Amino acid sequence: MTRNEEIKKEISRLRRQLKNAPPKKKTLVEKLIEHAAFLHVLISEVEDDIDTNGRIEMFSQSADAEPYERERPSARQYNQYMKTYSTIIKQLTDLLNKEQPKEKADALDRFIESNE
């Protein structure tokens, strides 16, 4: 599957999970979904690279210098992508959670009012 196909698949999955997003926030939610899907695919690619090549590599500044262990650039990318992805997912869940308690409170208020 190509990267674009994987992104579209992830967008569809996230849209299904976030179908109850507040109508006033649909544009914002849609952009966050697109960014999250893109990062999700990048994270998967970097995970594959780390599984294959490891997190640490031997590195030397020059041919004469003693090599030393350092974190591979893909491991740093993975950490940054995960941080950004987590922030976006938190924003999306916060948007949903802010609307849902209000709806529950409205239903509770209607129930109380109907029994008075």
C-alpha cells in the first residue's frame, strides 16, 4: 500500500471515531484528522526503520576519530512525531469530551424538568 493510501485509510478510521465532533468545529477537526493521519503513517515508517536498523549507531566525526554510539536520527524523529501526534489526538479527544458532558447535562435537565 502506498503512503497516500495508508493516509486515506487512517483518515477514514479517525473520521469514524470522531463522527460525533461538534458541528461548529468540523473544519478544525478535519485538519487535525489529516495531520494525525499523516503523522500516524510517518510513525509507522520510522518504527519499521528502527526495528530494522536499531535506535543506536556507531558514529565517527572523521576517519581518524574513535567511533562512538549515538542515537540515530530516525529515533529522534520518532520521538518528535510521537509527541506531535499525541498532542493532536489529545486536542481531538478534548474537543469531543467538551461537547458530550453538555449533552448529558441537557438530557438530565430534561428528565428532571419532566418529573417536576
